[in-house]
Amino acid sequence: MNTHPRQEKNWQQWELYRAVTAKNLIILLLAFVLLSISAHNTEIDKAFVETSKAVLSAVGIGDSDVLDGAMRFGSKAFPIQISERTEISRLENFDRNDLPLFAHVEAGESREYDALTNTWEVEETKFLVEPIGYLSKVLVKMWETIEMGFWGTFLCIIISVPLGILASRNYAPHPMVYSFARGWLSFNRAMPELIIALFMVLVYGFGPIAGVLALAMHTSGVLGKFFADEIENAPPGPQLALGSSGAGRLKVLRYAVFPHVFPAFIAYVQYIFERNIRTATVLGIVGAGGIGMELKGRWDLFDYDHVATILLVIFLTVVILELFSQKLRKKAL
């Protein structure tokens, strides 16, 4: 069978795709070099080496500073600390007949270091012992952290919902408004909570209000962007049908867009709330309230048993809130 000259020419020019080429090899080599430099700069290679030493040391081969440090922390962190022991002489308006729940007074020794004589002075004194005193203190601080996360999320919703609508291309009244809303959300999203909290502490002073405003400002940028993207990606069919019947833009937004984006919005709010609680535990480091102040203080004092108590309470709180929010989301949907 004779083949047309043009077909024969196209057949001769057709070639199989070759994955291994000089260009691809150069790109892979360049990527490997850049990744190696980046891994060295971020000490990924050191982490790999030290972790390998720790694994070998765990089975009895060699020594590892990483494993030794983990063992030292574990030996001081457990058992966790739930009681509190305070000298009565340091308590104001102490009333022996009005003790806290489950508390009792016991005798003990108080040791103080005298720098002039380079000796320890031991004195007999009385202590107020509260079996669950420290756990109660941590729970109170954790509740304050939850309140910070709640109010931060509440203010975040108030800020992000109108900005999210204005930042959606199909519902912004003007391109300038769209750009302004998108820029505002980007600015809030780009500012880390810790930096905002430092500024808020300077303005409002130490306390949880600085943490609440820092959480609200940053997460409004995140939630507003999610909300705007969901509005833009909503199915156009119901919007066109409702709009063709004479409904205004607000009614179309209310009855054709919000029902579609509401489940995703609830999921985003749930995520923001949990994230705010976790972040609020850190903001206390700069004096913005919450359990972070207690965590930082105990860590600086090397009270790892107290640190373990705080971390356990934070973990259990996040788990309980996750279960609660899942049930609430199912009912809302």
C-alpha cells in the first residue's frame, strides 16, 4: 500500500516522549543542589543525623544528646503536678478556719540561700497544701484562654463577613471596593498574631484584651478570604434564576449564595475557633493573657512537671472542643 508523502513525513517526525533528557537532568541536578543548600540552612541534615543517633542510642548503640534531653525532660515531667504547696507566711489574710476545698495545713522545712555566707538556711514553717490546687489554677487559666478564643472568633466573624462579601468579585459594588477589601484581608492575614499582640499590649496594656484583638485581626483575614472565595465559586444557576425573576443582589446573595456556602463557612469558623484557642496559649508569652503566661513562667523555672500538666490540659481541651464542634456542626447542617 502506497503512503502519501505528507503522511510519511509526519510519521518520520513523530517521536516518543523522552523523560530522561539533558534538560531534565540539569533541572533535577539544580533542584537537588538548591534543596541541599536549603536543608543545610534550616538544619534538616542535623536533625536527620541527631534523630538517627537517638534511634541507635535507644537500642543500645552509641550515645545521643537528643535522647538524653528527652529522658531528662520525661523524668522531671512525670508524674504531672496537680497539687500546690504554699507557705502560710506568704498568704495574705490567711484564715485557718476557712481553708480551700480539700486543703490542709502541714509542717515542713523552708530553705533559703544566703549569698553572703554561701549557705542554705533551714527553718521550720507551716504550709498550706491544696491537693488539686495547681490543677484548679491551670483550669482557670485554660478557661480564660477559651474565652479569648471565643471572643477572638466572634470579632473575626463580624469583621470577615462584610469584607468577604465586598472582596468577592461578583458582588463587590465597584472594582476599587473589591481591591480595597482584598487588600485589607491580605494585610490582616499577613500580620502574625504574636506581632499584633505585642503592639496591642503597648496600646491596651497586659491582659487578655490584647490577645483577643490580635486573634480577631489576623484570623479575619483568613476567614474573609475563605468566605470571599466560596461566594465567587458558588453555582451561578440558582443566582441567575433568582435574578431573572426580579430579585435584587441582596436577595440573590441571601437565598441563592448563602445556603450553598453556609456549610463550608461553619467548617471554617470551627477551624478558626480551634486555631484561636491553640494560638491563645502562645500569646500569653508576650503578656496577652491566657495560659501562656503560666506556661512560659514554669518553663523558665524548669518546672517540667507543671509544664506537663499545662500541656495535658491544653490537649484535652482541644479534643473536647473538637468533639463538641462536630456535634454542633451536624445539628447546624
